[in-house]
Amino acid sequence: MAAEQRMELRIFGRVQGVAFRWYAQSAARGLGLTGWVRNRADGSVQLMAEGSSSALDDLRRWAERGPGQARVDRIEENRSEAAGTCTGFEIYG
């Protein structure tokens, strides 16, 4: 079995005020991922998820589109080995 991975995304564009965090939480939970998502002061959304590489790939593809009202201009991504510190997928400020 492949080791679980951690993916950190910073999503830029029109991603606040469009329910991006709530849809991201739903997508991540549906994929069996753990982690969190939050708004940043610069108008971006930051997301950290842990799980299988294929599930993280699916979440990344979802994030490229986002919910219907969003406009994603750019995504920064970093991956590493999972730390296993999260038990669910939470929304923060």
C-alpha cells in the first residue's frame, strides 16, 4: 500500500464569498481525505489535505474549477509525506 501524502494548496482568484470552503470540505470528505481549508487575508484560500495520492489528485482537479461562482486564476501546490495529525476535514476562518 502506498504511503499517504499531504497536499497543501493556495488557490487564487475569486475564491472567497463563493462558498469555496464549504464545497472543498464536501469534496474532500467525499474522497476520504482529512485536513482543513481556510480563507487568507490576501483573498486566497489555503487548503491542506492528507490521504491517498489518487484522492489528492482528484481534489486538486476539483480545486482547479471550484464551485460554480468561483474563478480560479492560479494554484500553488506543495506535497510531502502525511503527518497524520488530522482526523476530519475542517473549515477555519
